[in-house]
Amino acid sequence: MSIALAEDRAMVPARVIPPARSLRFHRFLRAFADNPIQTWPAAIYHEPIHRSRILGRETTFVMAPDLIRRVLVEEADAFEKGAVSRRALRPVLGDAILTADGARWRWQRRAAAPILRADRILNFVPAMRDAAERTRTRWLAAPACAEIDVAREMMRTTFDVILATMLPGHEGIDPAPIEQAITDYIESTGWVVALGMLRAPHWLPYPGCLKARRARDTLKQFVASLIAEARRRQKGNDLMSLLMGATDPETLRAMDDGDVRDNLLTFITAGHETTACALTWTFYLLSLYPEVEQRIVDEVEAVTGGSILQADHVDRLEYTKRVVLEAMRLYPPAPLVVRVASRDVRLGATSIPRGGMLWIPIYAVHRHHALWDEPDRFDPERFRPEAVAARDRYAYLPFGAGPRICIGMSFAQTEACVILSTLLKSVRLRARDGHVPRPRMRVTLRPATGMPMRVLRRT
């Protein structure tokens, strides 16, 4: 069904705030560091390709699906992650799958890919369901109509999944310090990227830099201690054990402790953060559209027969998946892909010189007026099989595309459906009256001031 916005519903915000072209440079710098999306030119929501200067750097925005396909697939070898992206993430993630380029990226990708096969992911469904049930128990124990920050709650829930699937035996770990360290580091990345665009020296201090360094050290020490402990015990079928035993089938190269640490940190930070963001925005949209929420509840009931959700139920939650996919269209957890040309390239009529910066603004592509009918409308029917087949594959990129498509995509989609369907069987979440969350880009797309919502028991 196509869902029209009623007058008494909050409009899904079309974009964050009007572009900041008229700001003076210092104000633009602060706006960019706070939330880069608010500085993007309005043209990228309408044009196929657009060139602009961002903090003094010539930047090409690419929105046309055929050009995106060339960048991410057909000529992927001509585009690298680039120094700015590495500057933001390498201090904590090292040269792992997300940050590495070239041969180093390829062997790690080949080694890690079998770990996240579909059959192995389904083995983790009980752990995902149990984490959601612990969250549900905690919510139902609170006073009636209690208000919670769903963004923080989803971070806690997905971290619980990480502990159960990657680090079994460590369920008693207090997640708060680790979650805070992840938040402290991610909060600093806006300034890191801004200074990288300006080609400022790495040693230049910036707001939050000391907190970010402490967060980096906390995360690295935490994971290093887990690896040292795991080396002393018998290996299991958890993701950390599988990663420690991973070998590149072509070169037979295995991961040393540093490789395991960096890739495990990537799975912990990027994995739980992106799924938590996707769920947070999904719950917000469902609070605006209770009829969509009810369809999910009805589907879960029909698929499970009122019993506990099992692994073989997940593929049959077709409508639930559509809702999650549409939420990730409007609020993509990873809203920007950055590449740098390693050689001269021509995209249509636009020439990209060697070293030229190229941005694929996923947030804008997903709300592009030439690609989507009423792009700011929430409509899960966009993901009916026939609608997906009629649409260009590269108009929808919540997990990227091509060789570097997110290795954890299937894990994240399964986790989101399991958590959502488990919680909705017992509770309804309703947004605080008058609260319209502002999307804020910090590597991922978080609500700027959290997501306050009331918990209502479902009867």
C-alpha cells in the first residue's frame, strides 16, 4: 500500500536544514564539523552529478546510478578510500577491511568472507532474539508509559548481540564504558574529516581530540585483552574464534593478533552502530505510522504461529524486511561513500583528475527527485519484489555496492528483523509529542539529540 501523510502526522524531514552556502568560512567549518549533511548543496537532490568546493577542495558529488556503478563496480580499481577517510577511522580501526586498500584489503576480505555466510548467520538468530528479549524485559519492568532514549537502548541491544555472537562467555561485561568510548570517538570524526579536507597537519588539536584518543586506547585495550584470553582457551564457533582462524584461500595468509584486533573492532564499532541506527529510525517511523507497525505484528504472528521466533522464520518476514529497507532509504546508517581517483577518470561529461575527491552522498541519492517518486514519503511498498526489479540497483545503497559492499550486510539485516519483530510482539513505542529528530552524520546517521520515546505495553 502507498501511505499518504495525514495532517496530524509529523512529516518525514526532507533534508536536515537548508544548505549553508552563505555562511562565512569559519561558520561553514563549524557547520561541516557538526554535521556535514547540512552543508551539502541543494543541487545534489536533483542533479545526476554536481561539482562543488567543500572547504577549499574541489569535490564531485555523484548521484546518477549508472555513474555510481562505474565508480563502485566497473572501475573500482580507479578509486581508493582516500586519506581523509583513513584519517578519520584508521587510528581506531587500523588497516582492517573497512579502511585498507589494494592487496591488503583483498586478502583480508577473502579471509573473512566465509565467516559471515548465510548459514552461519542463521545460527546466531537465537542469540539475537535473546538479546531483544532481555531488552523487552527491561522495558516492561519500567513504570507504565516510561520514556526511554531508543537510540541508546538500541546501542545496548546490538552490543548485547555482539557479546553473544562474537565474544561468548563475556555476557557479564559492562557495555557502558565500551559504548561510551565508541560514541566519544565517533563524535570527534566531524572535526577530523574537516581538518583532513583542509589538509591540516595530523598533530593539530581539535575539539574532543583528547577524549577521542582515550576512547581509541580503551577500545584497543579492551579487544586486545579478549584476544589474549581467547588464545588461551579452546576455540569455538563464535565470530572471534572464526576470525582468529581465518586464512586467505589464495595466499594462505592468516591474521595475526593485530589483524584480528582491528577487524574485530571494525565489526564491533561499525557493526553494532549501523544496526542500532537503522532500528532507531525504524521505531521512529513506526510511531508515525501505527498501521505499518500493526502489519508487522500481524505478519510475525502469522509466521511464528504465536511461538518463539526461530531461524527458519526469518526469511518469511517479508513485510518486516520491507519496512527496515525503507527506513534505511530515508535514514541510511552509512550516509556517505568517499573515494579519491587514483588516475584520471571521465564520468560522463565530467573529468575527475588523479587525486580528485569524489563523494557518493547516499542520503541524497535515497531522496533524489529523479530516482524516487515522492522521495521524502515513507512507503515500504517501494520494496515489493516487482518494484525492486523495476528500479536501478544503484539507486539504493545502504550497504554500498561492488567489491567493497558491506561484508556484514546479511548479519545486519537478519539482526534488525529479529530484534524488531521480537520487541513489537510486546511493546509499542511512541515518539515524544512535538519531537522531530534531526539526522546528524557522524560516520553513521544518528538522531542529533537522541530518540526519546514512550514505552507502551501491547495488549
